[in-house]
Amino acid sequence: MRWRTVLLTTGLVLGLSSAPAAAAEPVIVDSTEHGGRTVAFTFDDGPNPADTPRLLDVLRRHHVKAVFCLWGEYVEANPQLVRKIVAGGHTLCNHSMRHDDMGSWTPEQIEADLKRTSAAIHRAAPGVPIRYFRAPYGSWGQTPQVAAKLGMTPLGWRLAIGDWEPPGVDELVRRVKDGLTEGAVVLLHDGPDDRGQTVDAVARLIPELRADGWRFDRPARGARG
């Protein structure tokens, strides 16, 4: 068996070992594509017929593109709003079918849910890319690996301002300005409840941030080197 030992040793020396290389863990992105004094606005838990249309009008007037992380059940209830989001040039994100905590789910359970959600989005907007996945509650578990397998970048955030409990427009604006760092992905909401304060805050923030030298960007699709 000496020949076998020699061949195995030679293979290792030449880098020909048959052992598979460890797959890189997918990165949960929380930064913008270009970095520097840029910010990316992302909106969760819609579409919401009460507030999403007004938010889209605000973004259109100010020429800002955002990411919309879509809740599958609301996609099925409001497919016309998904099409309006796409028509505005915004980017789509899978945010699960029912906003369940997936932290303890198996890969098989996660994959079934993400595929169902993406199918609902594509029924509303056929052929549109779904670039990102965001885990409900930020409870990632094994979702990053499954999302990456399905071609979606796991999308986190660097700043969340607690707009799910509306504290007033002035306070939301203050939280963004005080918490913002260069290249940050910001978590906001356009659903499912009353998000009028968020829309009003965004309408104020865009021109004020631009006046301070900020540019609006998309999230990165992977780790920046």
C-alpha cells in the first residue's frame, strides 16, 4: 500500500485533495453599495394601501430609490401596490409569507416559506428580481444560508428608529439624524399599521439630509472589500 500513501501525499502537496472546501458563510449586509456619506432607506412589512402609495409619491418627488421588504400575505392582498413599487424603480426584498420568527426553523421550512413568498411577489410582478431577503424580527437562524442558495442577499440594518411604535414625526427625524453613520442601511416601515408618521418623517429627512451632504444609495449585494 506504499504507492497509495505516496499518491495521497502527492495530492495533498499539489492541492488536489478531494475534500470539499468549506463554503463561505453568507454576509448579512448592513451597508450601502458605495460607502462614504451615503444612506440606504429600506421599508418593511408592506405593502400597505393606507401609506405605501403616499410614501412612493414622496420618494418619486425627491428622486430616491429604496428597498421594499414585502410581507407575502399583504402582497397577495395588494398586488397592484407591488407593481407600483416596481414602476417606481425600487428594489424588492422577500420578508417572508407571514412574518413568522424563523430563528429555529429547519432549512427545509425556511426554503418552502421563501419560495412561497417569492412566488406571490412574482404573481404580482412577473420576472422582477428579488434581490434581498430580510428575516422577520432580525431572527436569522439558518435563513442567510437558505436565502443565499435562492439567490437573495441577506439584508440587515445598521440603524432602526423604532417607528413601529410611532413617537411623533419630530422624534423620528431626530433618531435618524442622531443615529446615522456613513454607509448605513436604515430600517423603516410602510406597513402593516398606520405609518403616516414614518412617511412624514421621510418627506422631511430627504431634503434635510441632502442639504447636509448625504447621498441616497442602494444596499450592497455583499461585503465590501
